[in-house]
Amino acid sequence: MENRNFQMDTQWNIIHYPEKPTGFGILIIGDERHFVDDCKSFWTQNEGKLAIINQLKEKGYTIFSSNLYGRNWGSVNAVDLAQRLYQHVIRSEILNNKIHILAEGMGALVAMKLLEKMRDQIRSVILINPILSLKNHLEQEKEHKFFYKKLMKELAIAHQMDQKVLEKEIINMEEASQLLFLYQCPVKIIHVLSGGKSYNQSKLYQQLLNGSEINPTFILPEKKQQLGNIMIKFFNSHESVL
């Protein structure tokens, strides 16, 4: 069996099985376009991401992921479901109870909250082009009125809050407290540079991560095929202690 799809709380989830499992698991938390349905997922439909899954499976990793209510923007419901998915997988599969997390874009918001709630169950974290601050992301989108309105609607639906109340809450967020949990676990940030927005994001990392030991790795789009090997090397370096 290569993979298994199943539902939890109306949301589809998927587990990818390696031929020769090592007992280490990776939770993938996707970006805005991410989805999991009854037979496929964004990571199996996207050629580059499928290549990464296959590389990780070849190294013996059991990989699991969830639809997480679609564009969840780090909502309480998404974090809760991710925790329950972890518990289900640990109960049903033969895995070490300390997992790796691989999160992309918006998925970093869920990953950071999981670090807060599940610190002892997380071995290491890789963040690809992450949104580290909802406050900062909102400020960036203010320049584009159409996208800002669309984003605020998505946020209000995801967090089940009134739009104006939520907007005020985000504006008053303390960025330092949001990022605190990144410093308590081995974390690697990989940023694929593509377009002006990406370069702005790289400046933002310097601002947000100032004083931490996290040094983002920047790679050009044509070097994306190296991502799998970079991930394997990082994950592997945090597996000596079971």
C-alpha cells in the first residue's frame, strides 16, 4: 500500500508509506493551494512536490498530511485537527513519537502553534517560504486593495470572527511572542526566490528573526530540485537522539 486516505471531522487526510520505513514521520502542512481529498492531494498533483515526497519515502520516511479546512490561516480548528491527526497516526502506525514538520507558506502559522502545544513531540521543523507573521502579511497586502479584502474575508471565515474585530486583533499582535516557539526547536527556513515579493519577504525574515540563531537558506527557482536533499540532510541530522 503506497498511501491511505481517510476522514477526520469531515476533512480528508493522507498517509504516504515508504517501502523500507525507518520509523520517522513527517507532517506536511501546506500553503493556500494545499488540499487533500479522497484519492489525491496538492503534493501528489504537483510535479516538484511529488518528487520531494518520493525522495523522502526512499529514505524511509512515513509522510502524513491533512486538508486542514483549506485556507485555515493558522486557525484554532486547524491546529486542533493537526494535533488529532498526529495522535491518530502515532496510534495506528509504527513510528517514533517525535515527528518532523514540513510547512509551506501559510502552513507555518499552524506549525508555530503546534510548536507551542506539542514541543516534546516535535523533532525538527522546515519552513518553506513561510508566513511568520499574520500582522506583517496583512500589512503587505494593504497595498493591494482587492487582495486585502479577499484575505480579510478568508481570515474571518477561518477564525470564525467578525472581520473588523479580527483585523484589530491582528494589528495589535505581538510578533515577538508569536515567534518565541521557533527558538525552542531545530528550525530551518528555506526561501525559494521568485519575484519581487519574495525579495521583500527575505528582508522581513531578517527583521523578524533578528537575534535568533535561525539563518534562512535562499535558493533560486532553477535549483528547486535540490530541496529534497536539503530537507533529508536537515531531518537526518536531528535523528541521533531517539
